[in-house]
Amino acid sequence: MANQMVISVMSKDRPGIISDVTGVIYSLNGNLADLKQSVLSGYFTMILIAAFEEEITSDELAEKISSVKSVTGLEVVVKDFDGSVNPEPASDQNGIYVITAQGINQTGLVARIGKLCFEYGVNILDFDTVLSEGRYSMILYVDLSGTESVEDIYSAVDHFGEETGLNVVMQHSDIFKATSEIELV
Amino acid sequence: MKSKDILATIDMIQKEHLDVRTVTMGINIMDCRGKDVQETCSLVEGKIISVAGSFVETCNEVSKTYGIPVVNKRISITPIVHVGAGYNRRDFVELAKALDRAATAVGVDILGGFSAQVEKGITRTDSEYIASLPEAIACTDKVCASINIATTKKGINMDALKLVGQTVKDLAEATKENDGFGAAKFVVFCNQPGDNPFMAGAIHGLEEADTVLNVGVSGPGVIARALERLISSNDPGNLHIDDLAEEIKQTTFRVTRCGELIGRRVSEKLGIGFGVVDLSLAPTPTVGDSVGEIFQILGVDDVGAPGSTAILAMLNDAVKKGGVFASKNVGGLSGAFIPVMEDAVLAEAVEKEALCLEKLEAMTTVCSVGLDMIPIPGSVDADTISAIIADEMALGMVNQKTTAARLIPVPGKEAGDYVSFGGLFGASPIMPVRNAGKSQRFINWGGRIPAPIHSFRN
């Protein structure tokens, strides 16, 4: 049975980070199963899952990756991973909605909407913020399949909009697929 | 999905008037014939209420889920003359009242299909139906009427043409306290489609299934804003007309997809078949939701200036190309509407005398649906109205396309006077009709203009 690890790397962005990190994994005969990377305000972050045939502990792997010579320094966390790399989606797509909130930026917005989602059992699948032309936008992919009442969430989202003065809407994600993707939904 | 695509869709809905203009449920009422007119009325009313009872509620529910407004919920029925065969004009008025009651009971905005198809000949029933129109429309709120008097395959029925000119006058006269509003609920067609969701000309064609859902998309505001963005983000000289056509195509794709999604979901929830998406760009009198504005963005200072017909040809084609790819089945009218009263920029062009009836007629050769929502002086005689309609029918007949005429001779008002019906029906100055009173001998021939030859097309 392969030894699976989940690896998280953070660094000031520069060319070559992916090459450095995956080079270490390759040198250990590791097989890369999944990877996601993102850059935010000049900082690079990456999460990846790799499987190793050879015996290696999470601490040893973290040390090897951290020892990569890097002008920026790599912050590395490694954990043992015993899940499935490509699990079936937790919910059927009918429960996937998008909440968008737009308006003037103010402190605590993300914390407040995060709290709202938690209180109503709404699972946030993805969260993105965009600041453009002075307008702050939060875009949340949420899974409502575990919630008791979609109506209650509509009300809570409306209330959040009134409280914050933001323009907040919740729409089923299919409308965005319909307008942006070639495939019929 | 990218965040910028999500935000672009939100902007289209909130700032650019993206909506679904209409979801129209077509209902076959051929099985509603009773032993007398009272029983027929009751069967028709009962069937509509039973089939469409939860229609409006379902549309609202789906609209909320996807965050897209559905502006109108409508019903179309089998052309009424079929279920009313053998009835007299009083009976048809009773049927209109029953339809009005049913439309009110289920909460739809409007109901179409108080209609007949007489392109080749007129039956006694058809004559009684036509005679009933002024009263039937005047005494109801939600009933719309239409009549098909010409097709490419059968020619133009000139006897019917003579009758409809007078009917338009009578409809306006019967509703003169509302500036002849009754005439706005009656449309005369060539090549009328059986799956058009737009009013006043929606019918549930005889070729259709028992119940079907058709959707009309909107979107002139969305297209206007997309074009403005493209133009402002490019240096002058970098952009050509084909770039603008491409932008219209892509924007129409998004607009059509919204209609397709809403229509499909409402159909699924109601358990009825989904028919077509009608790709027409339908304006409303709201500022920023105008087809006329697109002409100005594309380069003519006023609609009606030379170049307007070419612009409309390009616009209409680009809308179809974008829409056809976005939808499984398209149908209905599918083109750009230029209804004068319903489009603030067109109405303004009339006021400036930039747009005249003749130019509108030329423009209708390259778009659907025809001379639409045009207020003319109440003094224009019935034969002249018939003759204007004849010209529009000839365009449709020869070019194998749907054309229509919805003229409103406003009682007691003359060219330049202002008329307003409010809401989606809009407002405009009254358009002058040149050469009125000169076509009487032509209209009085009666008979039929033979169908055009289908080869040697030039």
C-alpha cells in the first residue's frame, strides 16, 4: 500500500517553486496525485497529494522539501493522508449555489459571512474575493444540500445584505454554467 | 467557473436588464367543445385552470432559484375558431370572456390565441369571429387576438385583408376612451408561427403537442452595454463592424442560455414538454432596454437614417447565430423587434421625424416581426390601413418569413400628437401616414394575391 501525504507549501512567489518541490517528490519516487496552487498579492501557496512506495515519514518529507535552497524560504507542512484522491462529490449538484456580495469594503465581512454559513449548516466549497474599480466582491460556492431550508438561507442572506449595505444575491450555480460554458445544463 | 464570468452575469442581470421576457404555456383546447357555448366556455376555462394552475407560481420559484426575473407569464391556446366552429359573434364574445376569466384565475399577464387562420379562404365561423373582435377585445383585459391572412404557399387573402383594415379601425373605436388600445391587442400576420411566445401574436399551433412551454428572451440592454464596453476599450480604428457582430453573437449566446435554462427547469417542474426559445431581441420602454439604442451605438445618430436597414440586417443575423448555438430548439419569431411605442429610442426618432413608416417597412424586410405598435392618425381610412398591411404581408410572402402588422389608429388624434398606453406597451408620437386614401381601388378587388413562384428567386 502506497504511503500517501498531503503537503502544503507557502512562499513569496518566484519562478521555480513548483519545480523545486515536485523535484524532491520525484527524487523520492513519489507519485503526484493532485495539486492546486494559487498566488495572492505576490505570495505563492500550494497544496498537493503524493504517494510514496518507499518508507518515509511526514517529518522526513517536510525536512527534505524545506531544505531546498530557496532565496524566499519555503514554509512546509506535511501530514499523512488516508483519504481518496478523487472522492465522489459530497452532494448532488442540485445543492450547489453561488452567493455574491458586492459593495464597499469593510472589516469583518468575510468573518461575518463565514459565521452565517456555519450557523445555517452551509458548506463553503470555494471562496474568492475580487477588488476592482473600488468595488469589493465576495464570491462563495456553497453546498446547501446539508441545510434544513433553502428559504431560511435566502432570508439570512438578504438580512446580511441589509446589515452590511452590500448587494448580496444567492443563485443556483447552474445559471453561471449556462451563461459561461458551452455545454447545456 | 471564473469569478469574472460570475460577476459579468450578475452585472448583466442587475445593471443591463437581462431577464426572461416571457415564459408562455401553449395549451391545446380542441377537446373543450361542449354541447352549447356555455358548456364550451366552462370546459375551456376549466382546462386552462387545471393545466396552468401552478404555472405562475412555478415560474416565480424558478426565477428566484436562478436569480433571473421572468417578466411575463403568458398562455397561448389553439386558435379559437377551431373550438368555436359554427358559433356566432355573440358566442365568440362569450368565449373571450371565459378566456379572460381563466387568465385572471391562473394569474398570467396575458393570453393569446383568440385567433383564426384565413390565408386562403374565410369560413362562416371565421367571419363571425372577425365580427366579434371589437367587442371581444374591448370587454376583456387579458385576451389578445391575431389573424393569419397570408402565407408564402397560399398568397394573400385580399377579402380578409379588407376586413382586417376595418377591424383595426373598429377595435380602436371600441376602445377610444383608452386611445384605441384595443388595436394594440390585435396583430395581422403573414406566415404566423405556431410556437411564438410573444404577444399579441402567440398561438398554440395545431401542429403542437397538448401542452408545451416556449420562452422569449430579451436582452437589448445587455447587448448595448457589451458593445459600449467593447468600443470604449479599443482605440478608434482598431474595431470593425465584424468585431461588433461577434460581440453581439457572444452576448446573445449568454442571453439565450438564461432563457433556455429557465424554460427547461419550469418544464421539468410542471412535467410538460419544452418547446422552443424565441431569440427575438424584445425592447421595453425602460431607458437602457432599447433596440433603437443599439442602432445609435452601431453608428447612426437616429434610427431611420440611411444605414439603419443594413445595421438591422447585421444585428438580426448576429442574434440568430449566437442564439441558435445556445439553444437545443429555437423557433417562434426569432429576430430583432422594432415596436415603435415599446422602444423609447424609436419613439424619439419618430418625434424627430427621422423615422417614417416607409423606412420602418424597409427595415422589416430584414428582421421580424414587422410594423409593430405603430400609432397612426385616427382619421386614416380602413382601406389605407388594409393597404399598409398588404405591403407588409407581401414582404413576408415573397421573402418566406414571418411579418406582421399592429397598427393603432388613435381616435381623435393626428400626426405628432402623443399617445401613451403605459407599462410595456409604451408611448410615442403618432406617425404620419402619407398618401392616405389612395389605395381604395386596390383593396376593393378582393380575391387573393396568388402565391409567388418558388423558383427564379431574385
